[in-house]
Amino acid sequence: MTIPIDTSKDWNIIEGLEPVTFFTRLLEGTFDAGIQTQGKRMPLTKGEMQGNESLTIYGIVWYLWKDLLTGGEPKYSDKIVDSGRKGFQIIKIDVVSLGNRYRLVCLREP
């Protein structure tokens, strides 16, 4: 007998989630009102930092779960703002964890 694995709620078992706001960049360059969600902040891999000074200093990875991100899919130049009001611009997007979450490489805004 095969037991089905439901990965749609895998964010429930991950520690370290924090409240964030996801903003979509509109065509005119401004941002929408934002979506309140939960995200996990992680460091970049050594390979991502190697030879890229700006990523080494300002880079961070955010994980956002599709189930918690209602109404939008991340795209290049969208923004994440943490609870401390620090902004992070998305520069790379990967879909991971069997398609249930986004791995977003971001640059911290000055």
C-alpha cells in the first residue's frame, strides 16, 4: 500500500518563519498594496556568493510558500519587505520543494 505524501502544507513544519509583505511591481514602476504572508530568510550558498561582491554584501534568500502567497507569483524586480521595514528586491526565482514554494534570491535595498 502506498501512503500519499501531502507536501502542500510543508511550511507548517519549518521553523523560523517571519511575517513579510510581498509587493508586485506594476508596469509604471510603482508597487501594489502588497500581500501579507510568511517567509523564511536564509543565507546564499557559497557558490552564489563566489565572485559577486554585491551578492556577498547585500544578498539574501527568501522562501515564500505558494499556499501562503495568494493572488500573485513572484517575478523579477518584485519586492519583499520584512517586519523591520527592510526591503529586498528579487533578482532570481526558482520553484523548489516539489513546486510548493519559491526560492527567491534578493538584494537588500539601501
